Amino acid sequence: MKSPMFIAGLVVAATFVFGADQPAVRVAPTDSVGPRALEAQTKAAVVRDYLQAWGSLSRAFEQNQADILDADFVGVAKEKLEGTIREQVKLGIQTRYRDGSHDLKLVFYSPEGLSIQLLDTVEYDVQIVDHEKVLTTQHVRARYVAVLTPTEVRWKVRIFQAEPE
């Protein structure tokens, strides 16, 4: 039973990488994720890189700098997020995301190993800020569908879509 210990180690490692106020992370067992077996190293890398993508998303929206997304997003996901950042720059606002928990389930690993789909039930707080004044704060619980694709050194989010609960 290496899997539970491995996941526990991954969560501890993520806490050190992201800092003390990091979200709680739970990863569902991956008994079957499609026609291709999911190796422990791949699973760990996907979870790590997906959580890092949330961090870069948060920094990009808070700083209104779309180039922060480059390390973790590609394709449609990156284009949509960049467009949203451009719109908030026009409006003179910032958005702050503070994710509190992620409940991850890896659901499909493509036969050729070029994409992996996960579902994330995430809880986070979002603030809209106008010239350092908080206009509103809202607690959100949503389900995200994400598709990640491997690049030279990491997995990047290619599709990132919320489905509010």
C-alpha cells in the first residue's frame, strides 16, 4: 500500500512548496483512469503541477500580469485567463483568490499519455479589489474540469472550466 503514504508525502511536500497557509488537498484513489496505467510518479507530478497552476493563477490575477500564467497554462485555458486579466486591467480592478481546499479525482489518462483529465471540487475565497479597496468578498465552492498536457519538464493546464455547484 504505497499509494496512501505516497499521497500523504505529496501533500506534505506541497505544503512546503506553497507555504504555511496552503489549501487542504485530498486525492481520490486512482484504480482506473482509462486504458493506460497511471504511474505513481505521473500522478504525483500532475497533482503538484495542477496545484502550482492555482498559485500562478492567483498571482496573475492579483498582479494583473498575464505572463505569470506562462509556466502553468497553455492553449484555451491560457487564452481565456489572459482575456479575463485584460478585461480587469481595463476596469482598473484586481482579483484575489485564496483556495482553501481541493478534492481531486483523476478520471482519464489518454492511451498515448498526452493528456490527463481531472475533476476538482475546490473551495476558495475571491475578493474584487479596486484601488486597494475591497469591493466584495465571496466564498465559492465549485467543480473544475481540467485537462493537463505534458510539456518538456512539467504538466500544464490546457483546459480549465468551472461548473459552480
